[in-house]
Amino acid sequence: MKLRIAPVLLASVSMLAWMQAPAQDGSTLFKTKCAMCHGDQGQGKPPMAPKIAGSTKVVEVLTKGGQPKAPHINPMSALTPAQVSALAAFVKAL
């Protein structure tokens, strides 16, 4: 019985890792969730969206919300903590 469980468990772990890998990529997250407003390089699109390249406030805005009347007034609850970290690291490196 152990021989049957091990391959299934291994396959499940591999599939879980495969499913999570793209979600942890800060570049992919930025392109799909941020670039449309903040620009491909985080340069911003005034007056709609500020420059965020190099910003260290990304984690705060994503987890606590942003300025009043801003699009990110509320936190982005759809992102996991790992995704927020990956996204923040990518933006800081821009």
C-alpha cells in the first residue's frame, strides 16, 4: 500500500509546486496586475497612476490600502503574502 501512496503524494506535491510557481513570479504579477496603469517599467502614467519603480511602499499599499480617492484605497486581498513579497521585490528592483 505504501508504494501506491508515494507516487500519488509525489505527483500531488509536484503539481502544487507547478501551480504556485507562476503566482510567485513578481515580473508576471506586475505585468498582469500593475503595468496597465503604472507602465511596463513602473514609470507611471500621470495623472492616473504614479511612478512606482523603486518604491518601497508597495507592500504597505497592497496590504493596507493606499491614499484616499486612489484606486488602491483598499488592500488587494486577492494576493497571497508570497505574491505581495514577490511583487514588492520586483517593483523595488525596477
